[in-house]
Amino acid sequence: MRPWPATRGGERNEPLMGQHWRLISLILTAVFTMAFIRSCSSLSSLVAFTFAGATLPSALAAAPANGTSSSNSPGLPMVINTWGGPFVAATDAAYLALLDEQTSALDAVELGCSTCEANQCDGSVGYGGSPDENCETTLDAMIMDGTTMKSGSVAALRRIKNAIGVARAVLEHTTHTMLAGDLATDFAVTNGFVAEDLTTPESAASCAAWKAGGCQPNYRINTIPDPGSSCGPYVPSEVDSSSQDYATQLLPRGAPEGHDTISMIALHASGTMAAGTSTNGASRKVPGRVGDGPITGSGSYVDSEVGGCGATGDGDIMMRFLPCYQAVESLRLGMSPKAAAEDAVRRMVKKYHAVQSGIVVVNSKGEHGGAGSGWTFTYAYRGGTMNETVVVSVPPLDTGSEF
């Protein structure tokens, strides 16, 4: 076959017919490509079609586009929170308030959590519960606005019953995020809250019995005298961070006595969201201890564009992982609420196999799910036109094969 004649630059010219066929081929390719794009619902669906399962993490690739295979949203407005039983009163109070559209999501969360504080839900929220080593009840609380992403919280609050109310005052009357201890109490008083003793006859008797029993259990480790058989006073014993058994020396000596918490998310009919947490912490805690409840992203977290999360459990461990921040960001990446909750729990269990945790997650549509470890966790929700609150039981994740 005769070669094509060379040009001045040494390149060879294609025959005229060959050039025409190449042009026709390009035009046909463009036509078919445009037809395919138009057949897709959107450019994003084209990207999802092309790359799903190839470049996304497996948990995301398996999740449908709307986050769940079938929506379990009851509709808006909606309230969802950790635990059933006595905590249902908080769910109902917040939901019924939201039926009046003048009630904001923040209003509903404050009302719901303050209901549990007043009712002393399960003894783990509000006054008279979970006394520390000195027999004093202190409170932790936080509240977060899902539109501005601003939160307010109080930690180790003394002598003030309405902790969630003080947290909201921090949010709305300061540019801070957290106030703590006696100075948080001073702030509360200047904002109209009444200082009073949070001890009850029941909490005083409980603490006296604990001391009579040798102050067991407690949260002390690596002290003299042995915290496993003494009430102290304690002084620290030497801990060698270079020793091979250093990690073992930091382990707790037993299971924590109790750490229930109310964490609530409210979805207004307009789509705005808020979240909040209130707790009296861990029973027999070292005075001054602060749990995960007032930590934004740990006790609860919310973004009105995406969804919200509430947590309960062993706060000393959970705050190290910011599980609610993690869960909401997983929603943002496309996970379903249940998958996001399970992912957050698995991250904790991977490091702390026996951790007791509970996570409830809801997206901006009201679709919800939960996960827990170390116990059977429950959460409660009510939304849309529901006549009563529903409590969902969540068995602990089966993580045995992962270790």
C-alpha cells in the first residue's frame, strides 16, 4: 500500500475520506453521550452510576441514595431521644410543644430535657441523683442550634436544678460554648436561676451506704491506699509510662455503676433542628468529673441540613471518639441513620471492647436508627400525626468476630 505523502514537518496526511470518517465518528460519539446524560435523572446520578461500589467505602456504596431502603420517618415535626420508660414524658412534652409552630426546635429540646430534670428520670437526670464521692449531685448539660451550629453548655454545675436552661443561657447570652463549676453557678444566678441544694434524703442515704461499704465501687486507680478496699484519702502511686503493662495499669477496676442520659433531637415542621443533653453524670464520680454530656459532638450534635445524634453510655470513653459528630458526618457522606450509628459504635468498641454505649441518629427527613454496645439500648420517638410515643429496642452490636 502506498504510504501517505509526508508534510513539511515529517507528518503524513490522512486521505480526505479518512478525515471525514473521523469527524463523523466524533459527532456520533457526542450525540450518543448527550442522549445518555439526558436519560439520567441528573449528573449526580450519572456519577453515582459510574462510580458506586468502585471508589466509595463499602458502607456507603451499599447505602441507597436517600439513606434508607424504605423511609421510617413519621413525618415532621418530630422528637427523638435516648431511652424509653420515664424518658417518654420528655418525648411527649417536646413533641406536643412543637405542634404549635411558634415553638422552635430549641424551645422543644429545652422543654423536653427540663421535663426529665424535673422528673429525675431514672435517677440519672436532674437533682438528687448520682452523688459524687462527697455526696453532692452536680449536673452537665448542653444545647445546640442546628442552623447556626452554635452550642451552649454547663459542666459540673452546682446547686442549680435547671441545667439545660443555664446551657441555653450560655448559648444565647454569651459568645462562649461552655461554663463550668461554681462560676457557672454564679452565671446562672445572675441570669435569674435559683441556687438550691440538689441533695435529697434518698441521695444522702445512698451515699452514706456507699461509704459504709468501703466506698465500693469507685473510679480511682493507681493510688495509695488501695482504692479497691479503702475510702481514702488517696495519694497517687507511681505509674511508669514506659513499662510494658502501662496500658493495663490504666484500665478501670470494674464496671461503672450508672450513666444514663437524656439526649434529644427536635425537628421543627419547617425543617430546622436542635439537639440537647442533660445528665447528673456517673454515680460515685470523683468530684469535679465532667462526662460527655456537655461536650458538643459527643453528648449530642446537630446540623439542620443533614441530621442529628444523641448519645448515652460510658461518657469517659465516649467523649474520646465524639461519636455524635462522627455519626452526623457519616450521614453527610450518604450513610443511613442506622449505618451511621453502627459505625460510630464500632469505632469505640474496636478500642474498648466492653464499652456500654447507645447512639440514636436521625436525618433531616426524620428517618432514624440506633446502635449500642454492652447493653440493650432503647430510644423513643414521636412525629407527624402519631398519637403516642414509640420506643425502639436496640440489641447490642454483635462485634465478637471483629476482634
